[in-house]
Amino acid sequence: MQPASGPATAETAVKILGRFPPTLRANYDDPSQVLVADRAFQARLGERALLAVSWIAEGELRARVPAGLAPGVYDLVVTDARGRSGALARAFTVLGPGDGGSEAGARDLGREPARGDGVPDARRDAPGVDAGPDGAKPDAPAPDAPKPDAKKDGPKLDQSKLDAAKVDLRKDLPKPDLPKPDLPKPDLRRDLPKPDLPKPDLGPCIPPTGWWNASYTNRLPLTITNNASGTLPSGYSVVVSLDTQSLVAAGKLLASGDDLRVVRTVGTTHSELDRRLVGMGTAQTRIWFKTTAQVATTDGSYFLYYGNPAAGAPPAAWVDGMSSTSKVYLAADDFEDDAIGATPSGWVGSANYKVELDGSNKVVSLNGSSPNANYLFAGDFAWTDVIVEAQLKVVLTSGDYYGLFGRATSASNFDTIWFGLSTNSQLQCYTMRIQSPTSTGLTSSQLRGTWGLSPAAGTTWHPIATSFVGQQARFFFNGNAIGNYTLATGTMTAGRIGFCAGYATAHAHWDDVVVRRYVYPEPTLGSAPAQIRCP
């Protein structure tokens, strides 16, 4: 501490020498950048705070000792912005009137201490604070002794002789011819000490040995909960929602979603699964995938991985066409692989059903004329407990009976159940007997339920679905449960699916048909907080 003393009656400006690194903050978005977060320091002598403490450099603080301290010897304590402290014992002496404690004396004490002055060295005596360059600890105050009077007691000197004996070192002494040292140029990258920067706190992370692919930085653990009374079968299609909009905005996910992957991990074995994204880039993106094992109660072996800017194409969402087995569902068809004007692959029935464009999107469309009905069927006669889902858009609102068939029992003279729009503002359910998929009429039918629809369907797209568990059929429109019907025991226990339109002149579109296994109530998926891969 320089000076090491000052008067009690006036403020004293001081330097505090030592090591005072500022508080640093890591930039997690760019780990190569480290920012100075705070250079605030506090200092006190005893219990009295110093004034105007300021950071000058890593080795120096400056402050003012306040006036009014009681005469005596004080310890110095310096505290940084994080609350860490260093102390120096007997760092500063407050002088009373009898000790020469005047303002003039305080200014004189501001000189640089010479070696041997007895100034304490905090490099040795206390962490973080330097008091002087010589490393000596301050001694206890010496007892009072009579001060010599140089004017009276010392020898008299002839000032003129002293002036004549003065030597001008710059002029009178010969300059030595010293060889210039051949010093190597410093390599700043090699020779300068590396700063001891704080490592960013990344929180809990997963060791690379437990990670599927080191190119992916994040993952979400998923837990499947079986809510049904029996065991959830393997191959069940499940869905989880994710806010991909926020992840894309934060730069953690590609806008295409190509780096969003579903992986199942059992022990040290990782298996990537096919998945389908619905609503990518929104706050409610739905991610569908198929389980690969039965679930009795819960299963936490599935994960969503993301955060790979160099990700390639993901696994296929489905195998398009009802004649193929989907990798995400039992069967699915978005008609994108079918030719415009053709009957979609894997479907049989009325030739009035053809693939058309709705904007840039391929759909299957029906243009029929009164009084004929128009049917179209596909799928497996062995399907039992399933849900059939589709998108339905009415083009001609004066038409009627736009909907879905389920459990069509055989290829000819078969029973089936139908649910859909009997008019633009009414939903109905019928059980029917149809002679063949290419028939234009019914062998028999019976109304099983009627429900009003408000507002009317209009000419926009609507999700429509029918589920089957045992003999119980449930009906859904716009995502809402509409009603149900219990089939007679032993009737329509299994069958394929289909479309219907007629008997008035009709025009409608169907798209994104999905058939998947179904239990009631369905399983739910929850996600734990996101995890990161350890470096």
C-alpha cells in the first residue's frame, strides 16, 4: 500500500498493489470469446471502507483513505465482485498530531517507498494485495525516543565545496562500450502465459459413450406411458409434440428438420427409427414413429436427437401407397407418387376416383353424378383394432355422403360401417351391405347415428377419423369426438377401409390417409429436459 501512512485529519490518496483480475464471463454462443464482466472492487481499513476504489490494471487499485480514522495501525482487506477477499496485516498507519500527521506530511508520505523502508509486501503476506516492492513486513512501532536536531548536533558542512563536488552523471562519467545482447524475438503465441479463463458451466452432460452420434449436440429423452389395460403391442404408432419454431430460431435445429432424428437405445445398442414430421417449423410440430418393443407400463428408451448442421437426408416418412407396408404406420398414402388422372395405386372401386392437384398438392378426387354412389376401397381384410384417419375437403357443398368406410369384410357382397358428412352441416353413421367396390348402389343400409355440425364444413380441409377397438366404433371430426356405435357381436370383426360419395352429384378431395394400430385410451409421450453431449 503506497503510501503506508497518512494523517487522521485529512484524506490520503493511496495505491494498492497486488493481483486483481477482473471477473470474466464466457460467451456460450461463441466459446472463443471471453468478456470482462466486472472490475468492481471494495477495500477497507479495519471496518472503515476506503473511498473511490478504482481498478487501474490487474496489478493496481487506487483509493482514498477517509479522514477521521483514529490514529493507529490498520489491516487492509480487498474484496472483488464475486465476494472473494484478500487481506494484508498492518498495511496502513493513521498518524495523530504528535506523529507529524498533517496534510503536508500526508503528501510527503506519498513518495515511492525505497527498498528497506519497511513497507509490507502483500505478495508474501496476504493473497491479492501488494504493499511495496521490498517484501519486508512492517515492524511494530518503535518506542518514543528523542529526535536529534541536525542543526544543533550535526557537523557543519561548507555548501560551496559540496556544490563543486557535484557530478553530472550524464556528462562526466564515461559511457561503457557494452555489447548488445542478441536476444531472440518473442513468440507471442508460445511465450506469453495462457490466461486461466473460467470454463463455461454446461450443466449435466452425457458422456460420448452413451451418445448415439457425436455429430448431434442435443437430445430429448422420451417416455412412453401405456394407458390401456393390456400390454401395448410392438409396432404401435406414437406421436410427440415439439416446438421446432423456437429451436430453428435459436439455431439449434435445421429449418428442414433433417437433423431431427428418433433413436431407441437399449444398453449400448442404438437404433435409428423412421419418423414423420407434421407441421415442421411450428410451435406444435408432431413427430410420429413406430415402437419396436411391447410396453407394459412405461418405456424410456426412445430419444429425439437434433443439432447437426451437416445432417443428411432422414429416413423415409412412410412407404407411399396402400399396397405397401408403412414404416411409421400400418399403411399410409399421400398420393404423391401417383400419376395425375390415374386411380391411386393399391385402391379398387369406381373409376370416378382419380388423382388431381389441389394447388401443388396431389389428392384423390371424386367427380360423380346423380344418382350413382361411388366407392373406393384399399387395405387388409385382417385389420381389427385400428384407426383410419384422413383429410377431407368438400368441393361441391350440394353433394352428400362424403366420408370413410371401415371394416369392409370382403371383396364382394360385404358388410361395412360408414361415417361422414351426409350434408354440409350434418354427420351420420350407417351400417351397410355393398355388392362390390364398383357398385353404384347399396344392397341394404341402416342409420346408426346423427349429429349436427356447426359451423358447416364449407369447402375447407377437415380431419375425419373412425377407430375400432373390439366391437366399439368411435367417430371423430376436426379432432373432436363426435359419437360411437357398438357393432353386433360377431359382425364386422375385421376389414379394410374405403371412401364414399353420392348419391347426388358430388365433388370432394381426400388426402393423407393413415391406418395405424389403436388401443383405448391411447398411450402418451412425455419428454424430459434436453440433454447435451459432453465434449
